[in-house]
Amino acid sequence: MTITISAKGQLVIPAAIRKRYRLTPKSKVDILDTGRSIIILPLSKGDLFSASRGILKGKLNTREFLTMKREEKAREAKRLDKLARNLRT
């Protein structure tokens, strides 16, 4: 599919592609320059990091989250160790 860039540097995304990726006016896309090509990636209702900011406010602070993840990792390591011991016998 060939698209012509306007004098202002704008391009029009064809209607079929806009419909497929649910791109509406004010939708945001990310443009990646790979050095050999340009990739246009649709972003879902804003950047996910920005969109999710504050959703845990008052629920879990960073220290509690890290403690929870360490405990989860220790439980998983213990489970895998037990599984490995069972496989050896």
C-alpha cells in the first residue's frame, strides 16, 4: 500500500487500517525507526504506563510490593526445588 506524504509532512492512514486498529481522531500511535524501516504502532487509549499510573494509590506501596514479589519468588524457588528433588527419586 502506497501513501503519499503531504507538503506539511502528514500522511493519511487508510480507512480500512483505521477501522481494523480502532484508530479514531486523537488516537495516539508510536513511530519506531529501526534504521531500515519505520513502524507505526497504535497505542491503546494512551500509554499503558501513563494510563495505569495511580491505580494502586492507597493500596500497596513500592516497599510492600517488592516484599511481596520477593516472598513470591522464594515460594516459587522452594516449589521448583521440591519438584526437582521428586524428579531425581
